[in-house]
Amino acid sequence: MATEIPAGVLSEEELRELVPQLQQITDKYKRKELIQKALFQISELASSVSELPRLYSALHEIIGGFMDAKNFYVAFYDEVSDLVDIVYFVDEFDELTVNEIPASQLKKGFTGHVLTTGEPLFLTKENYEDKKRQVGAADLGTTSVDWLGVPLKRGSKCIGAMVVQSYDESVRYSEEDLEVLQFVSQHIVTSVDRVKNRELTERTIRERTKQLRQINDELQEEIQERQKIEDLQQALFEISELSASVDGDMENFYANLHMILARLVHAPNCYIATLDQNKGMLNFPYFYDENNASAESRPLGRGLTEYVLRHGRAELIGPVRATELADAGELDRDVAMRMEKERNYWVGTPLVVDGEVSGVVGIQSYDDKYKYQPRDLELLRYISHHIAVALERKHAQESIQAYNLHLAEKVKERTDELHRANASLKEQIEERKHIELKLIHDAHHDTLTGLPNRALFTSRVELAIANKKRYPKNKFAVLFIDLDRFKLINDTLGHQAGDKFLIEVSKRIARCIRGHDLLARLGGDEFVILLDNFDNEEDAEEVASRILEAMSEAFCLDSTEMYSGGSIGIAFIEPWYKNAGELIRDADAAMYQAKSMGRGRYVMFDQSMRERLLEELELENEFRRTLKTRSFDCYFQPIVDMATNKPIYLECYVRWQHSTLGKIKREQFWRVAEHIGMTMEIDRFMIERACQMLRVWKDAGGEERNHRVAINLSINHLIQAKQVSQLVERIVDAGIDPEKLVLEIDETHINRKSQQVLAAVQQLKEAGVTLVLDNFGNGMASLNSLCTFPFDYVKIDRKFVRSLPASIENLKIIQSVQQISEHFGFEVIANGIENDEQCKALIAANCRFGQGKFLAEAEHLPVESEAYDDAEFIPASA
């Protein structure tokens, strides 16, 4: 920290020189303040915004607060659909026509590069072409002046990208803008996840509310129906009371009856007709009509009333129906014509007493705007029935009372159901909140030990890095701990004992650190510690020593005393670290250095380790380039019938001649391939070369057309059913005889995943491929493998052949395998024959086939490389 100088000591000119520096510091702190405010606003958004579109728009506005972000978009990658969803897009020149873009199309551009690699990218108009060639990207939009792209990660997995770009020469970005944008992006994923969870919760609430509203509507409909029924019941009750209280005044009875009917149905015109005792005359004890004052008694004829009397059922008759009845001779033609002319409708229902029709109740309308409906007919028929059976009103009342009771119980049942639904919804909402809190906790903690996981630890380390940049005097360190003998404990005592071991380890380590330090489990037997703000580097060493001492004490697991230990790598946080990944990587490298020096110790990371890491990275990159250009050297060595000296098949294998390191050893070659995840690509490369050789020999038509070619197949091909099926399809598409292709499978693969490998081997055998068990006896050999797997050949590991003829034990082992082969139908091949004595000893042991430089030297593959689709050899991780 600079010494403060009294203002009076400095001259005016010197003070003026300090003004720009002070202005620069002021601008720096203002920017820091804006970033802190932006992070706070993002956190507030996650709590207040309930819809993702509003969240993205608000995020755009926040980012625009501390940098120019007129052109801004956010994209997420969906692994299931293999689509990239551009959820938010604002651009001055380009227009987004579709939101979802196939990942294969978008990966051609710079956004796809960020999604694939999970690394940020900074493009300027000055480095645009160089970056374009470097990442192999294509132009997918308007070229910008500056382009910033940062990954959106959930833990270590890249799930999306956020891009800001400028088309204006006056608006340029810097590395500091990229760093800030990357820092902000780490908080955006958390905000998006929280809003998604809130959307899910609110959607569930809306669905539940909709269900409750639907139940309530149904209940209202039932209540309305009940009201209608109650109105009808009231009418029937009044009818019954009328019939019971009539004292000879029938006119009053009928008038009241009409008034009751008018409340239930449209009945401006109503009459009651009855038959006399002889049933020859029709009387009208009640008649009310808008057009006719009264109706006289008349003989039975072909009127509407007589039609109901004849058939004994209620009828609804309009102009059309009246015409039909007139044509059928059931109705007088004049009546039909009058109804058609006046467009009136008529409803009549019989009065049945003691099983006989004694009269008719009729209503009619002269208003063509009102047409009776079947419901009106049914209602009138129902009322007429109660009029006819008024003497049975007590029974009717009891029936109505029972019906009312049933309806009330049904209403009460529905009301109780509504209360239960409300209570259930409230309970589910509380449960959802509890689950959400638990999910947040589980997302940041290890389920076994309860310690923070990688995501939480990475977040804390990022904050520590930011603190170190702001306050360089503060000291932080990361300790990377790898346990010894964890795999042995799992394999011998079982995974349950292994879990207990990890829990006890976490407790012991926790006792060795301070309360404000952070202990986390990355996975497996790897633990990391963030030492927060200590005084000097010796403090970190002291913590590491305490941990190693605690780990050296015995562990009691399932009544078994076990000893473990550990190796610790220490990396101190320095201002040049950009992210937590770099720091954890360096601590991991230091841990491996400690393990290589003999375990049970700690090593602090230094620059030489970083240089070795860069060398390894360069070797991996050179490996990728060599595979992409198919520049590996291929050799073949025959497997020979030692009796006839004729080859039974040729083993083809790959070797790498590095430009500076020379010939790379086979073990180092496969270690690099496995480390960068490109064993599958090597397999496909060798399969194509083998198929190429077989096609050339087949087309040549000579003796070589009978040759068979063998390649080694990695474990990754065998444990994925889809890859095995694609391998079979590749052989068929190549147009070669499957028996000409020999696949050698290492014995260690069988031991590691026997069940998965067995299914793959059986599928290859059914396809007609020749199968060889390679390096038998190299690991923990299992005779069960010889009995279970359908191998055509078993190749004895070279360590058994190397000691012949001196080692009688190894010779007996070879003879035993030879005897077993006679029972299970496979042939034995001795590998690594280097001299005549070994060859003779094997022939004496009845071993027929062999391989080695004594029988035939390996030769360079003479077949020229054919033109293949480059995409077929580009690894998925590139």
C-alpha cells in the first residue's frame, strides 16, 4: 500500500498528474459497484420473476447496466432432443426465425464452439479470421466488430451459452468485460433454475385451482338443478294442498292450478278437458284462452284433445306434426290448417286415475317466438300425473322428502370433498416448498457424507479468487486429498464398508481444519479443502500434516482393522488464476506429484508442474491431430501354424512416431487415448483399416484374399450395446466376409465387466466375427471365462512363453489350457515367441499356433489410405 503524502508537499503539477490515476481508480470502483449491484439484481430476479421470458429480458437490462449489450442472446442445449433453444435474442442486424436449432448446425459456429468446449471465447475484428480457422467455425450470421461468448454451466457441465456482440466500431470490448460476463454467467444459471422451479410450482397451483374451480362449477350446477327441483316440488306441494282444500269450488282450484303451471312453464293459454260418464262428450271445466272467451261441451271428434285421449300419452304438436297427423287421419284437417296458419304449438297430457284416462290438461302458445320443447312436455306430463293422483299426495310428499334428504346429503358430500381438496392442495404446496428447499440443498451437497459438493466448492473458490484479486494480502489455499487403498476396501469389504470409510474420513479431516474453512467431496475418494484467510504458507503445511497423521490411524470397518493414508496437493490462490477449475487442476497435479513420490505426503504446486501439464496437453493435442489426419503407422504380424509355418490370420496394430519424442510406447499411447476419451475413435480407425486391407485383397483375387485380419477392440466398444450394433453394421456395409475380421479382446476387459462384455461378445459371435481372448493370464485369469465366452482362439500372455523352456510351471499352465481347449472348442495361441528353444518347447506341449518375432517380424501396413469421411473420425469430445 502506497505511503500517504501530505497534499502540501506536492506541487500543483504533480497533483494534476495524479488526477487521471485517481479518476481511473474511481472508474474501477464504480464498475465493481455496478457488477455487485448486477449480481444483487440477478439474485432479486430469481426471487421475484416467475416467468423465464421476463427473466431473460431483465437479465439483458442488468448486463446492459455495466457494459454495452445492445446485441445479446442466450441459448441452452438439450441433450435429449439434440437441439439448441435460443430462449432470448436481441440483435440489430440478424433476425431469429426459429428458436430451436439442431445442435449439429449450430456447432459449426462460434456459439456451438462455446457450448461444446465449455470455454469462453473473445472475438475481435482483428483476431476473427485466426479464431475462425483455429476452432474450425463457419459464418452463421452478420460479422460483428467484437464478440463475447461465455458458457452457462451447471456444476462442471456446460448447458448453454450467453453472447454479447457489437457492430459499432466505437463500442469495443476487453478481456475485463469477458471476465465480468463470465463471472455473472455463473449466477444466471442458478437464477434460471430457480425461476423454472417456481414456474413448475405455480403451474401446479394453477392446475389445482382449475380443478377446484371445475368442482365448484359442478357443485353450482347441482345447486341450480336442486333449485329447479325444489321449485317443482313446491308446485306439486301446492297442487296437493289445493286438492286437499277444495270445498266444491273447482273453478278456483283450476285457476290456482293454472297459476302454478305458469310459474313452471310458459302457459298463457291453458284448459282442462274431462270425459263425461258415458265417455261420449268432452267437457271443459276450466278454459282460459287469449283468443276465445270460453269453450262449449262437444262430442268426441278428431281434435288435439281427442288424439291424446285415444292414445293415452302426452303429445307435443306443432304445425309440422299437425299436418302429419292430418295426413294420417288422426287429426281434423281444419285444425291442422289453423295451427299452420297461426304457427301455434300445443302440449297435452292425459289425466290418469286408477289406470284409466279421464281427461286432458292442455297448454298452447300463439306466439311464434316461443316453441315448446320436449322438456315442457315432460314437465306437464309430470304435473298432470300428480294432479291425477292427488289422493296419494302423502306418498308423494314422502318420496319428495326422501329425495330432498338424498340431495342434501349429496350436497354435503360434495362440500366436504371440496374442503378435503383444499386441505390437500395446501398440504401439497407446503410439501412442494419443502422439496424445493431440499433440492437446493442436495444440489450443493454430497449425499453420502453431507459435505459440500463440487458445485458449492467451486462457487466458494471463485469468490476466494475474486477476493484475492481485490485484496492481494489475503491468503487462500486449496488442498486436494486422494485416499490410499480405497479401491481395496471396496473390493474386499464391499461398498457399504467403503461408504463407512468415506464418512469416517470426512469426520477426521473436518477435525483438522477451522470452522470457517470449507471441506468438500468431489467424488469417489477425492476431497478438497479451501483454507480461508490464513497468516502464512506454513499454516497450510501444518493442516496437511495433521490430516496425514489423522489418516494414518487405523480404521475399524465391520470389525476389521484397516489402514489407509493419503496424498495431498497444495495450491495457493494467486491473482493470476481466472477460475476455480484452474486452481483445482493445479492442486490435483501437485497431489499426483505427491503420490508419485511415495504417497503419505504433501506437495505444494510450483511452475514446473504447470509446464509438465502443458507438455501432457500438447501431447494430447498432437494425438488428436494425428488421429484426425489418420497419420498413425499401422503394422501387422501374422499368427502362424508352427507345423506348416503358414499364417492363420494377421494381427494389425497401430503405432505412433512422434515428431519430437520419437516412437511412443504402446502403454503411453493407450494411456493418452483413454485420458482424452478417444479409444472409440482409435477402434473405428483400426476397423476401417482392417476392412480396407480385406477389400484390397478380395479385389486382387490372389492367395491373399483368404487372409484374415485381427484388431484389438477396447472395453468402451463392448459395454455399449449401440456401439456393438454399429460395429456389426459397419462390417456389413464394408462388403466383407465377417469371418475374415478377427477381434481380439483383452482378458482384463472380461474381468472388469463380464456381464456386459458377455452380451457384446455373443452378439459379435452371432454376426460371424472370429473372436480371440488376448493376454490370457496377464491379470486375474478366470477359467470361467474360457467356459462361458464363445472364443475361437485364446492367446496365452507372453510372460508365460518368455520363461520357456526353463519354467516347468508355466509350461504346465500352457498344457492345461491346451487340454481345456479340447473340451470347449477353441484353439490356443502362444504369444511372444522369441527364440527356437521356446518354439520347440511349445510344439512339444502340443501347442500348434504361435506369434512372435522368431516366427515372423511385424511389417508396415502396405495398403494406401482410402478417402473416408473426415467426420467419421472426429471424436465426439472435440
